Amino acid sequence: MASDALRVAAVDLGTNSFHMIIVEENREKGIVEIDRVKDMICIGRGSISTKMLSEEAMQAGITALKNFLVLAFQHGVAPEHVLAFATSAIREARNQSEFIRRVKEETGLKVKVISGREEAEFIYYGVRNAVKLGTVSDLIFDIGGGSVEFVIADRSGVKLLESRKIGVARMFERFVTADPVPEYDIKLLEQFFAAEMVSAADKAAELGVKRGIASSGTAGNIARMIRSLQGEDIEASLNNSGFTRREFNRLYKTVLPLRSPERRKLTGLDEKRVDLIVPGLILFDTVFRTFGLEEIVISDSALREGMVLHYLQQKHDKPGKHPGRDIRRESVYELGFRCNWNRQHSEQVARLCHQLFDQLSDLHCLDLRYRELLEYAALLHNIGTFISISSHHKHSQYIIMNGDLRGFSPSETGIIGNVARYHRKSPPSEKHTQYSQLKPGDRKAVDVLSGILRLANGLERGHRQNIQSIEISFDEKTITAGLHSRLEPDIEIWAADLLKSWLETVLQRDIVFEPLQA
């Protein structure tokens, strides 16, 4: 561990599960996840109606925390940097103080019980660090065992924070009377959920909310089951992936009539959520209908990630980075630093890519969103050298697509990875699996963007940031690239000539280079 690195562990003592995440903060690399673990001990089982944690549940919780702490210390986390927050079940238990005292005596861990509003705020910190918020407000909701937190926010900040006592364990215990769930129970749950969502739904309607962002194990299970129904890879990263109301309805109609033994066989469903998924599905269905959502996106960051971010911000005496910060760019730079990239070279290639994209726009006619993705592909095109110089373009693609970039949808990560993949050697081909799986419009974009990246990479062949600017002119047959440079651009023109053929093919014009006065 580098001398300037700090490792922090955050433990979330939830109603269904205890979770821990361990991260390392580094000045250049940002916040990097080291490990995560969960134990579904269901400490809230039975306590929702009795308001008492059982002896068995408390002992299971303490055992889990002891194991968590051993893991944290093995990863180099100092005791003073272990955070522990308790939520709904413990928050409401009459013997809360007894459990907190026993945890402190047996593990040394000081657990803080947070309010529902604090929980919602931490969830917001976590989600905004994983999913890019825009100018239009989104509905963020986190489904726990005891409560559900609702946040409405855009990139400028929070518009609403609420916590409602409609968690899946609570609702299962209160409303589900038989297996499979009877129609009468479904109606009662729908009515109860809808009544608890009224104020959030009114605010969402006022702000024009169209997208939901869901975090929690229930949301992840639903997303994986939808993937399974569609024959997709359930092991691929869920973050920023989404599903439509139609896709959800197919799952809803498939799963709700099933009995517990049949649900147990479903791919993507955790064994300990076999019963809790029933109120979870009804809750999701009610959210779709009540808020009029078109899509729900998954965030794999929530409470514990928010705990870490808030802790680090306080430690550095910063009230927090601006809510509208660019998490996509931060994430790209963090990945670059983790791979020991050549930052100056990559940023120069990205600058040249922007100039080429802008000046060739009348020929390629691509949306501006592709300009941003081209920049990120340019910044990361060489990170594969971290593994090996040989075939580093393929390594770059693999790292990008498996590097947990924050704020990008899977399709956007796929575009960035493919563009980086084709910055050298062979051009895009239907024979390549990752390319062939792209949507037709995205494949066309990759064709253009990879051609631009190849050319820009050639114009920075000497790694000396020689080309200051490019002036493009074109006619029906030829594109002329005038080059303003500090030094004679002989190396750059030689390299660009070797790499220009793919862009010539895509744009159906010859490309010639013309040195200009700097």
C-alpha cells in the first residue's frame, strides 16, 4: 500500500443483510474498491412486529461483525477507519442499546444508529458516485428489509429525501399470508405501497421525473432475473444497466404465480430472497405505475459507499465535491492512473480526436454524445500496456469493459472499449464478438470513432505533443489535414499515413497531410 493511501471499511447493518466494503483512497488513483462481503443474517426477522431483536439474531450479527473485522484488518484497515451504521430493524428495536453495547464489548466496533433521513442522504452520496445524474431529476430508491428510501435529485443536488417503513421483510411479515401470494394480499400491498409513495410521487410529477435509479439486493436480483429471461449474462456488471417497464412486467407475470420451491430454482435469485422477492416485485411494479417511469437503472453503490465518501470528505475538511461533478471523467482518469498510463500522450491524442471529430462532423454526422465517448476511448486507448505491450489494444478493451467505470451504461462502455480496441492493428470486423454484439448504430459510430482515433494516434506517434492544431478541408474525393506543429512533423505524418486507411474507407475519401506554419 502506497504511503499516501488510506484504507477505509464501511459496515452496513441492515435488516436483511450485513454488508462491508473496503476501499483505498489514493491521491492520484481516487477511490478504489479492495473487497466487499455480505452475510444475510436477517437480524430483523420477527423483530418488525415485536420490536425486539432475538438472542439468536444478535449472536449471528456479532459473529458476522467479528468475521468482517478480521477481513478488514487483513486488508490493512486501521480500527479507527472502520465505520458501522445500523438502519431500520436495529433503529426500531427496543433492545437496540443492548445489541450496540454487546457489539462494542465483543468486537470493539462502535455502531452508529442512523435516522431514515440520514440513510437516504448517504444513499444519495453513494448513487451519485456511480450513476450520472442529469439536468432532469431522477427518482432514486433503495429497498431495504425494514424501510425504503426515496430521493429525488438532479446533478445540481437533492430535491427530496424520504424514508418509508415499507421494506420487503416488513411487508412480507405483515401482508403475505400464503404461498403463492393471493390476489387479495397483492391488492393490499399495492394500496399500502401507493399510499406511502404519495408525497414523493407528487414531487416527482412536479419535477418531470421519468427515470428511476434503484439500489439494493432486491433491485440487483430483479435485474439478474430479467437478464436470465432474456438469455443474457447474469454475471456481467449491473451498474448503470437498466430495464423497461415491459421487460419488468414479463418477469412479474412469470414469478408472482410461483410457489417458493419453484422460485428457488430461478436463475439470478438469491436463496435467502426467495420469499422477500414477492413484496419486492410488487413494490417495483407499484413504483413503475405510481411514478410513471419509463426505465429503471441499477446502481451498485448506495449506503455503504455513501458512508465512505462522506467520511473521506469530512476527513479532508471538505464539505463534499460539487454535486454536479463529472463522475464519468473522474472514473476514466482513476482507471488511467491505476494502469500507470502516459497521461500527457493520452490527453494529446484526445485533443486531436476532438478536433478531427468536430471538423469532420459534416461527413460522419454522429451525435455529440459520441464525441464524449471518443474522448474517453482516446484517454484509455493505451492502458493495455499495463498488462503487455504485445496486443495491448486488446488488453485495453478488456480493462475498459471490466474496469467498473462509473456513470456509463453497458452499451457506452462497450463503445469505448471497442474504439480503444481498434486504435491499431485490424479494423472493426463482424467476426469479433464484442463488436458484433453492438447495436447497428453503435457499430457505425465505432467505425468512425476508431478511424479518428487511429489517425490521432498516428499524429502523436512521437509522444512529443508536436501537433498543435489541425485544419481540415475536404471535397468530394479528398480530405486535407493541415498540421500546425512545433517541430517538423515528419514522424507524425509518416505514422498517420500508415494508419489512415480505415478512416479513408469509412468516409470514402483519400486523406492527405499538409505541414503548415506553427
